[in-house]
Amino acid sequence: MQLGRTTLSKFLIQQLKGHDGASDLGALLVDVAAAVKAISAMTAKGALGGFLGEIDARNVQGETQKKLDVLANEVMIRACEWGGQVAGMASEELDGPHPVPDEFERGPFLLVFDPLDGSSNTDVNVSVGTIFSVLRHGRADAPGTKDFLQPGAMQVAAGYAIYGPATMLVLTVGKGTHGFTLDREIGNFILTHPNLRIPAETSEFAINTSNARFWEAPVHRYVTECQQGRGGDRGRDFNMRWIASMVAEVHRILMRGGVFMYPRDSKDPGRPGRLRLMYEANPIALLVEQAGGCATTGRERLLELGPEGLHQRVPVILGSRDEVERIERYHAEHDAGTDRPFVSPLFNERSLFRPEALV
């Protein structure tokens, strides 16, 4: 493929050759791309288009909805429900599945999506995105919730769009992870980042340290080692990042490596994880693995989890293979009782809170 001249449509024709259901899958991904273009236009206009701010409503998660959350959700549904490629859709913004209306033909796929990941950042002009996952639907009737609850390894396609200085669409159909940039002058997505590969090693990690007091010991151990830099066990300095937009964090990792962590914590015992498995963790995990990285809960491969609900939340740790495998090892050692005791930085030699001082 010639870099800079391959359109999304041409790429899909080449990638899906011999694929079961190639025509329908290609058409669906083109419809998703059309929705992405419309959402990109709305996010770019922002306050000029009257798209910013909250509305007086909450989604099924109990989260206050932004105007763009609702508008992006509507755009994705309207772009994809009529073409005869999907039997139903599910979204972060909907309580349950959205069936294809009776006037439209049903197709062989299911579409699951987060219409605007990181939408809390829209009012401050930070990059946000759209995440999507495509699953098979093997029956002619309308799908129920159980039809969507497939392990991530069964995805036939996944991707995200990032709305930043340029709008990019990053996707996989199981043959690597590839990035396309929207050429606004011609209205096409052009292949600009073929065969993305995440470096196995990294010196950069992303985590929300405001939750540090709730982390499990293995995560404390890893982050503390990174913070100790050259003088610690790792023998090198690490940079820390946190954008509060999963798409933006993952995009940086795909471009230059790194680790993203939203781990299990004890802040809310009823929610062992924060990110949604079906339309956040699973599609991103497939993209990361197809780019040579790893994606885990800390104890299990994300793509092997059996979903229990459309809006199920899970811990997520993903990125450069060597670092993710180290974090998994720390979890295994902790669970087996063979890890070394974690000592908070508060309890160091110069602190008034030395353990012996408290006896």
C-alpha cells in the first residue's frame, strides 16, 4: 500500500479480501467513519455551534451527560442503523440494546460503542474520542442483551477516533492496527500510520494518582519504583502522564509506547474497576494486542473475560509488553504472598512517621 494515497475504503477492500461477510463489514466501517466525520465537525465547532455544556439528564451509569455525549450517540445510531449491516447496537449512553427499526433490514453484525470518550474534557478543549467494537450476530431476529455479551477475543473489528489537532481513525480487522488521518479538503480518511507497533519497553506511564490511597499493593509497588527513577530498582527515570481521556492516552501509547493503568481499587467496593468492558476495554485491548502490546486486568487477559453485563466495569492495564508483564507479575506475587512488603514513601528515614516512631 502506498502511504498517503490509500483511502479507508480501498484499505478495507484489500484487508477484508476473503473475509466472511467482507462486504457488510466494510460497509459498516465506512458508516462508522461517516459518523466520526460528523462528530469531528461538532467537536471542532464547540461553543461556536452551541455544542458545549451539560444537559439536565444522566446516563445509565449515573453520569451527568454533556450535550456532545447525546449528539454523538444520535449521530452514530443514525449513521449505522439503516444500511442493513447491523442487527442492533449498544452504547454507553443507552440503558439497553438499540434494535434496528422494523423499516430497516437487519444485518449480521452488532455494534457497541462509546460515542464520546473523555467528554468531560470538551469544555476545556482537550482531545476526546469515539470507541467502537464490532461483533457477529448469528441469527435473523432482533438481538437481546445476551447476544452482545461476547468475550473481546470474538470481536471482528474494533477502533477509535481521536478528535485532536487532526482527526484520526485507528482500527483493526484482526490484521494489525492501522491509523488514518482525515483529509478535510477531500473528506476522506487516508492511511498515514500503517502497521502501528508499540515498543516493548517504555519509560512512561499514565495513572490517576489522586486514587493512590485506594490502590492495591502491586500497583503501589510499580508506581513507586517508577517514581524512584535512577536511584531506585529500575535504574532509570520515568515520565508520568494523565489526560483523563482513554482514547488520548492510548493514542500516545500506540505512537510512542507507554503504560496506561486504571487498576482495581477499594474506593467503591461495588466497582472493582472503572472502565466499561464492552465498549472501552475490549476494543482498545484488541487494538493494543494487534500492535504488539498487552492488555490485562492485572490478573487476566482482558480479551478472555466473559462479560456479565453491557455496562460491566473492569480494571484495565495496557501498553508496552515488558511493563504490563511486570505489573502482572507483581499481582501474581502479591496474590501468592511472595512479594516484598510495600512501604509508603511517608515512612522513610527522614519522616516523622517512621514505623518505629509510632510504636
